[in-house]
Amino acid sequence: MEAMKIASCPPGATEKSKKVTMSTPHNVLPELQDDAPADGKRYSPKALFWLFTHMSMLGFGGVLPWAYRILVENKKILTPPEFQELFAFSQILPGPSICNLAVILGYRHAGTRGAAASLIGVIVPPSLIVILLGMLYGHYGANPVIGHALNGMAVVAAGLIVAMAVKMAMTLSVTWRNMVFAALMFGGVALMHWPLLLVLLVLAPLAIIAYQFKGKS
């Protein structure tokens, strides 16, 4: 086998390069290396299922803040710029952003099986808990203590979302283009209450043109 690998080396290759060729697994393709996770580790479908199950079980009030903490800060599966790119792409796709993010990340690590395992981990366990809590709320929802607890959870959820947004914003470069498009997006969606899809259809082409013009200049 070693002779076959050495024979596949270029004619002008040195003995050192031949040894490197022999020791390098031939099934590691450059495109997989370029697309490697930030922590250098690829997760199996089973590991992805438990990862997103754990994430979804923590995500009362929203999973995305916990997704940032686990994927970027704790596990270091993604870098902050990678999370921003995947999150932005997940936002413009139909369906919940966290489900889109789970499918994309799962497919990156383990193909179709990884995407399915990640999506099941995000949806199934919390759905079962929500059904159970809905049954309990039907019996005890009139209790004032339950109402106060839900109000408190809503405040905490809003705080988690704001904290995630601040962390993501701190990793972005502060340029006038970024500030202008962020302000326009915030104004259109949060203040004017325009549909998100409409705002994206207007701002996305303008942003692409603006950054292409920046690259040429």
C-alpha cells in the first residue's frame, strides 16, 4: 500500500512530501477542511440530537439566546461571525429561525441524518413538555401565582434576547454602512411594524449594492 501511495506522488516530490502524502487520510477532502467547525470536531447525529435537545429544554422564552451561549461560548462549535451568518440566513428562510439553524448546522456536521436529528431534538422534547404544561395550565391557569410567574418569565426572556443581540453586535465592525442598515431594519420592523419579508426585500438588494460598491472602491 505504501508503494502505491508513493507512486501517486508527483514526479518532482521530495521524500518529505511523500511521507506527508502517506500519512494523510485520502478521504479528507479540502472542502470539508475549509468547512470544518470552529472546534475542529464533527458531531454525530446522536450527539446533535442530544445537543439540540439540551438547548431546547433550556430555552424557556426562546431558544436562540441559549443557542448562542452553547454553540459559540460553551461548545465553541461556531465562531461569532459564523453564528451571525447562519442566524441571518435562518431569519430569511420560512419557519422558525432556530429550526432552520438546527437543520443547517446538523447538515454541515452529519448530512441529512444530522439535519433530521437536530430538528427532532429542537421540536419533539419541548413539544411534549408544552403539551403537559398546557394541560396543567388548563387546571391551574386562574391562579394569580401562575400569572405572575408567566409575567416574570416573559421579562427574563426579553432580557436574554437583548443580551444575545448586544453580544452579536459587539463582534461586528462599526461602520456607517452597518449602522445605517441596522437602523433601517430596526425602524422598519420594530417601530413601523412593517412585515419582515417586505423590509428584507427592500434592504437586502440595497445592502448588496452598497457593499459591492465598497469592495470596488
